[in-house]
Amino acid sequence: MSVDLADVSRSQKVVLVEGRSDKAALEVLARRRGTVLGPGGISVVAMGGATSIGHFLDLLGPRGLNLGLGGLCDAGQEDCVRHALERGGLGLALSRSDLEARGFYVCTADLEDELIRAVGVAEVEQIIAAHGELRSLRTFQKQPAQRHRSGCQQLHRFMGTRSGRKSQYARLLAEAVDLAWVPRPLDRVLAHR
């Protein structure tokens, strides 16, 4: 993933995220909260996967442009982020609370899981129906591999079955979530200064 260094360097804070769906959701939530995006505000940078964080820390962190950084990652990538921060000179033997003190937050599973739980299965299904995909969801839910899964798990998997669907629904769920119920990691990464 490329980054526009001219724009990013004029931001008050840069939030590093794993991918496009994370970026889409955080930008929608920031806009809904009245947060300035881009120069003078927050820039959300999709890294193309958590394993790329070392590159972005070298470029934007204390050994690079020395910008204010934060980040959001999936639970499965927490150790990768922790080790990259340690290698990048942002602390040693970092606990989860140390990560948070530095502006890096961990989703319980991942961003989609956080948003589905916050919005609720029934409302997510209504959003899917409003976008003409309820029939596809119902067909998907009837598959033998899906029958034993919870509604939340089925929705999560459904969103990853077609290119672009994760980003599409990340935006839509970020629009739908009550601002009083924004999942903690998403809320905190946007509020952290």
C-alpha cells in the first residue's frame, strides 16, 4: 500500500490499520463524530496487512517523520504489532495496556466482529436486505458449513465471501452504529491524542 506522505505529514495523528475495510469504517466514524480527516486532523492509513507495520513505523514513526501514531489491529495480529512497536523504538515488553497508552488498540476478534456485535445481527441483516443481498445471505446460511455457526459468525463470514464486500459493509455498519455504542477499540483509537 502506498501513502501520500505530503498529506500524512500534515496530519495531527496517523492511525495505522490493517486494510481497506478498517480504513473505511474509521473514516466514516471520524466523519460522524466531526473529526477532521487528512491534513490538520487524522489520517487513516491502510497498511495492506499487519505484517507491514514495521515499514510504516520506519517511515512515519520516531526513526522517520516522527508523526503522532496510533493503530488498530485484529486480536490475531496483536503480537505482530507489539513486536514491531518494540523494534521501532516505542517500548519494550509491551502489555495490552502499554499498547493502548501508545494509541494502539486491539479488536476482540476483528473490525467486522466488533461492528456486527455493536449494530446487532437483526439490524445487520436489515442493512444487507436494503442492499439487495438478503437472498445471497440466506443461500449462504443454508450451506452445511454455516448451519452450526451463530448469526454473528455467519454474517462475519458472509462479508468476506466477495471482493469489496468487507469494505462496503464496514462503511454501512459504521454509518448504522449508534455513536454511544461504538466498539471500544474503534472509539479509543479515534479519541487517542
